Amino acid sequence: MLLRFLLYAAVGSAVSSATLMPRLDNGLALTPQMGWNTYNHYSCSPNESIVHSNAQALVDLGLSSLGYRYVTTDCGWTVADRLPDGSLTWNDTLFPQGFPAMGEYLHDLGLLFGVYQDSGILLCGSPPNETGSLYHEAQDAETFASWNIDSLKYDNCYSDAATDYPNVNYAPSTSPEPRFANMSHALLQQNKTILFQICEWGISFPAHWAPSIGHSWRIGNDIIPDWRTIFRIINQAAPQTDFAGPGQWPDLDMLEVGNNVFSLSEEETHFSLWAILKSPLIIGAALKDELTAINDASLGVLKQTDVIAYNQDSLGKSASLHRRWTEGGYEVWSGPLSNDRTVAAVINWHNESRDLTLDLPDIGLQHAGTVKNIWGESTAQDVRTSYTATVAGHGTMLLELQNTTEAGVYSTAKFGNLSGQTTTFGQIYAVTTSSNYTLTIYFSETSSSTAKITIGSSASNSTIATQVPASSASISAKIPLTAGSSNTITLDTSLSIDAIHITAPNGTYYPCTNFTLAGSSTLTTCGTGYCQPVGSKIGYISPSGTAQTTVSVTTSGSKYLEIDYINNEIAFDSSWGWGSNSRNLTVTVNDEDPVRIEVPLSGRHSELFGPGLGWWDTATLGLLTTGWKEGSNEVVIGNVGGDEGFQSYGADFVGVRVLD
Ligand SMILES: *[C@@H]1O[C@H](CO)[C@@H](O)[C@H](O)[C@H]1NC(C)=O
Ligand SMILES: *[C@@H]1O[C@H](CO)[C@@H](O)[C@H](O)[C@H]1NC(C)=O
Ligand SMILES: *[C@@H]1O[C@H](CO)[C@@H](O)[C@H](O)[C@H]1NC(C)=O
Ligand SMILES: *[C@@H]1O[C@H](CO)[C@@H](O)[C@H](O)[C@H]1NC(C)=O
Ligand SMILES: *[C@@H]1O[C@H](CO)[C@@H](O)[C@H](O)[C@H]1NC(C)=O
Ligand SMILES: *[C@@H]1O[C@H](CO)[C@@H](O)[C@H](O)[C@H]1NC(C)=O
Ligand SMILES: *[C@@H]1O[C@H](CO)[C@@H](O)[C@H](O)[C@H]1NC(C)=O
Ligand SMILES: *[C@@H]1O[C@H](CO)[C@@H](O)[C@H](O)[C@H]1NC(C)=O
Ligand SMILES: *[C@@H]1O[C@H](CO)[C@@H](O)[C@H](O)[C@H]1NC(C)=O
Ligand SMILES: *[C@@H]1O[C@H](CO)[C@@H](O)[C@H](O)[C@H]1NC(C)=O
Ligand SMILES: *[C@@H]1O[C@H](CO)[C@@H](O)[C@H](O)[C@H]1NC(C)=O
Ligand SMILES: *[C@@H]1O[C@H](CO)[C@@H](O)[C@H](O)[C@H]1NC(C)=O
């Protein structure tokens, strides 16, 4: 086995950088694997004609030529008993020609042969019992190689010896890792490279161990055929978006596109997010069988070539959650693509069509030469600061941005309007209302003598007049801006201006230890290095349990807050099915209306065996709050209305940065 060490810096706004672990590097899955699997449509009842007709359809419908090539027969294929020599066999009622012949059939179609097995004593879907591979790894890997398989999806049912092999145990007393490692090693002994898909349901933070033994790992619980599953899965993916790379992919589970459980715009959202988070794209619909065929609209989603290209992009980095407007019902995910491009997705959680705006600075950009709107089927040029488009109910605005400029950089050519000695810069963005933005003015050439400059901002009626010393290439000043994207800055000078750069204030951090507790809330001290940057957290925040402090600011208006929170203990059994992998928090300023944010999971260590059980890993999410006045403000972190929610306790609170 070859190991390669990869390092990269995270690009997400909220999550700290991660070190990629050594990975299994055998040349497979350099981009996320694509294919088809029986489970989402046929459950554990596959058969030969089903697999044949769907495989043929992958070819006939033009899907295989787009990359969908791994064809896997999921649970239901094998039997309770092994052959006398101990080897695995197929159910010959369901697969009369047998599995080796299935492989030949697929290979003849130019497809790849995927097999499914389980790291426990039985397969998922038992009873009726189907034997698993636990304690038979070496022999089963040899059998698979003799069948000439190309991939193995390896599941996690009936696997926990310590609790007598129950179907499911989300909190086993030992990590799944050694069981998956045993099969990985057995596969590596074979004379053929086999793609290994680890299906451990996200248990024990697999991003830290799965890449060294497999090509993909499940980030969480199974997808279910209901729209709410999308929010649940991406909330579980949120803390795990730093770990994708060639040969190591976070698996959000198989696609429901084409199964007639989502509307078309919901399918677009599902497919877009799976693609840009770099999940394997495994079709779970009936493409063609004796009874049914996929509908054309869903097929169009699966065949969207731009979206497939984002998934298969050579850079291999996942998009991450950048901003969520819980009350507004939308959010932004974004990540880098090769060739200096960026992909962004704005999800409309409301079930009505409406205009939504992406402020480019929320994804780290200020200007885009070209914005391609994939589902909107339009292209815009010269996009300054904001992009607005209509997004269908439950749909997603999926954008590819090219020729971009980083946030805070405003060239005169793109943003300036020159009239006499006055240059007016428009569409200036401010994340928060503050009098403490740093403006740096870059001149086209250094001045030969001192020159006067007057600086005005739409956020103030007064101007700043100052002298630019001779030989200056740039000059800086503090200026006020109002939260939003429609500020203007006016510069009066004889000097020619090339560009201005604007930087937001860093703000002031209020650790949870500076808050006063009320009601159910309690302060906990965490282990060394956890609950960063404070070392403590406040838990049991509820409709009647709050944390309160006084915050002094220099300007009134809307303030952007970055909340550090911890939310990992809500994962797994409490978030299966209808769960959401989220908790609410509310921020109330001066008794105004509370602003709610529903935060995703935070954990980046094992929830079972790591230090603090992954319950001490901080995540950060920002939100805009209103009601601030100059001077002292009372700020209450709580969970107002939590009784109406799915979880009445809010996320644990570590601290908050107030940008003033
Ligand atoms: C395979 O499944 C299809 C669809 O459920 C069914 O019509 C067919 O009879 C099955 N074939 C066998 C051999 O079980
Ligand atoms: C094979 O599958 C059929 C249909 O599900 C089932 O009735 C039969 O018991 C299975 N055979 C074995 C040996 O498990
Ligand atoms: C199925 O497997 C379990 C676990 O090995 C065993 O206890 C049970 O008796 C089996 N059931 C049948 C019908 O073989
Ligand atoms: C790989 O090994 C299997 C048996 O383990 C054998 O059937 C097959 O011919 C071998 N393939 C190659 C390419 O050597
Ligand atoms: C892995 O395989 C080794 C060698 O066969 C065995 O001793 C060990 O118990 C296996 N581990 C697990 C967790 O199955
Ligand atoms: C969303 O709206 C559509 C069309 O109005 C409706 O058919 C569908 O049931 C709604 N979905 C949900 C989850 O409410
Ligand atoms: C990007 O900018 C270059 C140079 O200004 C231009 O040639 C190219 O057409 C632009 N591409 C897009 C997609 O905007
Ligand atoms: C403005 O920001 C600077 C750092 O850039 C900081 O030192 C100063 O205290 C801030 N002023 C106010 C009034 O917040
Ligand atoms: C500027 O002055 C006008 C007219 O007096 C006033 O309406 C406006 O609120 C002022 N704007 C600011 C930002 O102070
Ligand atoms: C603001 O934060 C940035 C990034 O952490 C840091 O480099 C810079 O020194 C900070 N500025 C001030 C004035 O604290
Ligand atoms: C938090 O409390 C400590 C100790 O009382 C104090 O020194 C510090 O200034 C406070 N921090 C803020 C941001 O108020
Ligand atoms: C968050 O609050 C909203 C509105 O009350 C509610 O619908 C949702 O279920 C809550 N989320 C959780 C995880 O409780």
C-alpha cells in the first residue's frame, strides 16, 4: 500500500484548517466515483434482470459516458450460508447466471462491477439472513477478486461483537476502524486494484481514519426519501468539508434523484450540494426495469454536465457552509474549483419561488467577470458585489464564478465613476455597521508633491480631509459603513486612483465566561485545547435558560456577530430519520426581537473515543443582528421559542465576536 501525505489550508470561512491524513493511494477515485446502486429504489430486493436493465440504461441514456460507471448490487444478493469451502455465494434464484457472469455483463457494457458486503456477521436488511464478511475478510476478498470486481461497498450492520451483533449500534464500545481496515488490507492482497467504499454511517469521525484505508466514507446516517433529509445530511457534512481530496471522498449517501420523492427543484438542490461537496454520485433511481423508467426531467438533472464537472473537478475540494439566514430561509455554500474558479450554491429553504441575492463578499469575492447560473440557464458579466436571481421553492441558485477579485478590493475601473476630481465608488459592501472600517487608497502613480484628499462615505454626512505626503503609493483612513451592499465612497483629489481596499474591523470577542447565567444554563470547563478559544462552554441553553452580558459599541445599527458554538452530541441516533443535526440559538439585543440561527454539527473528533468525545470542538457561524445603540447594550444568548422546535435545548455557547 502506498501512502501519500497531503497538506492543504482550508478555505472555509468558518472552519479552521485541517491536516489531511495519509491516504490509500492506489490510483483509483482521483475524482469522486460515479455510478448506480440498487438500494434506494429496490431496497434489499435486487435481482439479475433489474441490474441488467438498469446497467443497459446507464449506457443507453448516455449516463455511462458522463462517468456513471460503477454498478453495485446492494443488500439482498447473497444468502445465509457459505459454500462448503467457506466462500460466499449469490442467491441463484435471484441471480441465475451468477455474479461472475454479472461482472462480465457489466464489463461488456463498458461498466464497472461493484459488490456490496458488510463488516458484520450479517448484511443490512437481514433477516432473511445474509452472511457478512466479519472474520472472513481474506477469503471474501479473494472471492471478489476471482469474480473480477471493481469496487466494494462495505457496510456496518450486525458488527458490534461486544453487544452481540445488533443490527445497528451507533455507540459501539470499539471503533469500526479495525473491521474496515481488515477488509481494506485483504483487498490490497489481491491482484487487482479495487475501489473501497467505507459505509460506517459517520461513526467515530471517519475523516480522521477512513482515507488511509478506503476511497470514500459515509459522513453520516442514511438518506431517506423525504425532503427534510437534505437539511439533516448537509448539517452533518458541515464540519467535515475539509477532508476531501483526490482518492478520499466524503460520501453523503446515494442519490434520490429520479425516485419521484422530490420535486424537480428539490432534486436540483440535492444534486448540486452532493456534487459540490464532492460526494460520490451514485444514482439510486430505477433507470429502466420491467415496470418503470426514469422521467426525463430527473434524467436531465443527473446529466447536467456543469454540475458533474464541479464534482469531478481536479482540485477536489469540498464547498463549505459560509452563511445561513435561518429566519430568511436560505444559506450559502461555496468552494474553489480549478483554474481560479469558484462555485457557490444559494439554497432556498422556503417552498416558494423568490428572488435571492448572493453578496459575493460572503464567499470571499468582490467582483466576477462572469457568473454562470446553472439551473437558471443564464450568464451575467461584470458582476459587482451582489448577484440576484429568482430561485424556485426548495431550489438552489448554483453559480460558477470566473475572473474574480477578492473581497474588499474595488478597482476604479470596475467600481469607480470619475467626474472632474471626484471618484465615486459604488456597491461598497459592509458585513456590519461600523465606523471602524479601514480604507486604503492606492494611487496609479506615486505623487511628486503633497496633495489634498477628501474622503466621504454614504454612512456619514461628514467627510475626512487629509494630506497625501509626496511619494505615497497609498494612504489609509478609518471610515464608517452601513451593513449592506449599497454604500458609496467619494474621493476628491487631483491624484489618480487605481483602486481602494476596504477591511472590516476585527471586532471584540466576548467569551462565555463573561456571561451571566440564568435558568437552566450551566458553564462547563473543557479539556485542554478544546472549546476554543475559551476553554469553556455554556450548555443547557433553553427557552428558560440564557447567558447574558453587556456589550459596548460605538455606533448604532446592525451588527454582525460570529458565534462560536458546540453541537456535536445531537448527531446519530438522535438525528436519524426526521432529525436535523442542528440546534437553534437566539440572540436578543436590548429586548428587541430575537434573531434565530439554526446551527449545524460542530464535531471534528470521534464522538465515541476522541478527547471530549468530539463534544468539545468549536464551530463558528455568523449572523446579522439589529437593535444596537451607541454605548451599552444588553445581549442575551438563548433559545426563544425552543419549545416549538425539534430540540428545545440550544447549541452550547463558547463565545461571540461582535463586529463594531
Ligand atoms: C426481478 O424484479 C422485477 C421487478 O421487481 C420482477 O418483475 C422480476 O420478476 C424479478 N425477477 C426475478 C428473477 O426475481
Ligand atoms: C433467494 O431469494 C428468494 C427471493 O427473495 C428467497 O425466497 C430465497 O429464500 C433466497 N434463497 C436463499 C437460499 O436464501
Ligand atoms: C440469523 O442470524 C442470527 C445471527 O447469527 C441468528 O441468531 C438467527 O438464528 C439467524 N436466523 C435464521 C432464520 O437463520
Ligand atoms: C487474479 O486472481 C484470480 C484468482 O484469485 C484469478 O482468477 C485471476 O485470473 C487473476 N487475474 C489476473 C489478472 O492475474
Ligand atoms: C482483524 O484481523 C486480524 C487478523 O485476522 C484479527 O486478529 C482481528 O481480530 C481482526 N479485527 C477485527 C476488528 O475484526
Ligand atoms: C412545496 O410546494 C409544492 C407546490 O406548491 C407542493 O406540491 C409541495 O407539497 C410542497 N412541499 C412541501 C414539503 O411542503
Ligand atoms: C476573463 O478575463 C480575461 C482577460 O480579461 C478574458 O480574456 C476572458 O474572456 C475572461 N473570461 C471570462 C469567463 O470572463
Ligand atoms: C478600530 O479598530 C482598531 C484596529 O484596527 C482598534 O485598535 C480600535 O480600538 C477600533 N476602534 C474602535 C472605536 O472600535
Ligand atoms: C445626512 O443628513 C441628512 C439631512 O440632514 C439626514 O437626513 C441623514 O440622516 C444624514 N445621514 C447620516 C448618515 O447621518
Ligand atoms: C485583525 O485580524 C487579522 C487576522 O486575524 C490580524 O492579522 C490583524 O492583525 C488583526 N488586526 C488587529 C488590529 O487586531
Ligand atoms: C471579560 O471579563 C474579564 C474579567 O472580568 C475582563 O478582563 C474582560 O475585559 C472581559 N472581556 C470583555 C470582552 O468584556
Ligand atoms: C429551530 O426553530 C424552528 C422554528 O421554531 C423550528 O422549526 C426548528 O425545528 C428548530 N430546530 C430544532 C433543531 O429544534
